[in-house]
Amino acid sequence: MFKLAVCFWKGKHVKKSQKHAIIWFRKAAMAGHPDAQFNLALCYYDGKKGLEKNEKRALYWFSKAAKNNNVNAQYLLGVIYDVKKNEDIAMKWYQKAAEQNDSRAQYLLGTCYNDGNGVPINKEEAFKYYSLAAENGNTDAQFNLGLSYARGCGISSNPALAVKWYKEASKKGHISACVNLGICYEHGSGVDRDMNEALKWYKIAAEAGNSIAQFNLALCYENGNNIEKNYKEAFYWYEKAAQQNELEAQFNLASCYAFGKGTEINYEKSIEWYRAAASNGCYRSQFNLGIYYLKGISVIKDYSHAVFWFRKSACQGFAIAQFYLALCYLKGKGVDVDKNKALEWFKKADEQDYGPSKIYIKKLEAEFNI
């Protein structure tokens, strides 16, 4: 009966008919055939032709198939209950499927132990299941196993084995593995430093749209790390990464426009990208925006706006922003003169050894007879 159902489903030796396939899947399922039970469950779950979508019936037949050791049913039941936030039942079925060597279930079990989803966090167990799944060819597990070796999670740190598993995952197009391979080659972690290899892997990931790779590639071209500097390429990749909200890329793109690196000087564009990065919390962009408003660079000079951005940056601990905020309080630019506030911010900058602050601190303390 099950074979006949498959013939109708695939149109093999008979006219293709999902309706007739479902009839025979049901007959075989009622007779206890695990694969038929699984396929009937899928039909209910997806709402295939001839059956209305019915999650309750789908779960019934998935459970029947799973109890009859159908590994796909066990895995899918795990996923379904995981989504429903019923972690105990999800873990039960992942475990059953993993015991049958299902790499998907092994990987998800590893993730459950790694993240503490339904079980206490256990990095050693996570490593164990990532290893099993990786050896069975699961690409995500291969990447996560590489991360485990790189970070020493659940196992002693081993950069060379991290590279090995990143390579395995990258062979199947795992983009994050390509990025990490690029990082390993750039910094000589687990492999001899090789900037050509680093660029190769960054470029693969960058062209696939990975913003971290795009940013790293741009940095390599801008700084000329054992390669020829190429500001146009740097600008191109900064722009790609910035458009995906990569914070440091937005800052660097703004700086390219400000200083004419790889493109013509364009202060309006520079402000646009400094503002984007500043709004996302980049303290250097916040400071630079403050300078633009303080000096009136392509914007109307506005001391209150300058103070607003200096304060944002200063509150994140950026020493030069703390110094400029202190100057604003000292000179009454954008705020009322407040020498106590000025001294407070000069001292914060001085705590980070920002040299010019010492002169002002000395003068103010003398004035206050401190």
C-alpha cells in the first residue's frame, strides 16, 4: 500500500495524483506503516491537496510514526514542540532522533545544551552533540564545532581544529565559516598568516552579503595589511556593510566622505553616515557630529546640538568628547556656564590621560581654592 501511495505521489508507472496518494498513505498508515504515517502527517501539516491543514491530526500521525521509530517524525516532533516552547517534549524527541544518528537532531541537541534551552547549560554536552552531528556532515554543527574549539567551549581551545571545521563547513557554503576562516588567516590563528587566503575567504562571504566580511575586507584594503592599499575598494565595501547597519562601517564610510578616501569629499554624505552611526550608539560618530555642529561644517553652527552629541559620546567614556563637553560648560557654548560641571568633565577626561585636561583642571582648582 505504501509503495502504491508513493507511485501516485511521484507519478511513477501511474498518473500522478496527490489525492490517490493520500488515500493509500492513509490505508498504509492505518495498517501501522511508519513511513506512511509520517507522510500522512506531512500532508495534514502542510495542507496538501485532498486534505485540509489540520495540526491536531498531523501531530497524531507524527506521534504514531515517531513511536514506530521513524527518525524524520521524531526530528520534526522535536522541532514542532520546540517552537511551541514545550522544551521537555522537544528534548525527548530530539534525543530519540539523535540516537538514530540524525545529524539535524544531534545539532539541535547541541544547541539546546549550549543555550540552556529546556536543559541546564552544559558546554561539554553541547560539544559532544556538535561533534556527532559534524562527523555526520551537518554544516551548522561543523561551524559550531569550530567555534567550540576556537573559544574553548566544552573542550580545550584548539585553533588548528577550529580551522579544520571551519573549512569543512565552508566547503558547503556556510558563510559565517568563511568569515571566520578569513579572520584565522588574517591573524594567523590555527594556521600560518596568509593575507591572500584571508582576502579570498572574506571576499566569498562579502559577495554573499555578509556585513562583517564586507567590513573586514574594507579594513584590509584601507590599512594595506600585507597587501596594496586600495581606498576605492575599501570605500566600496564600507558602503556595502554600512547599508546593512554595520556600525563601524558606517563610521568609516562617513570618514571616507569627510577626508576623500576612495571617493570625493562630500560633507553632506559624511554627516548622513555619522548620524546613522551616532544614532546606533557609535561614540566616535557622536563626537564627530558634535564637531560638525560646533564648527558649522556643512550644517548651520549650533552649539546646543554640539553639546547634545558631545554628551552622548562623553557618557560612553570617550575622553576627547568629555574634554569638549567640559569646554562647552566652561565657555557657555550650548549650555549655561557651569565651571563645576566643566571641572567634572575635565577630570573624567584626565582619568583617561587626555593631556590637555590637566591645564584646565589646574586653573579651575586654583580658582576654586581646591
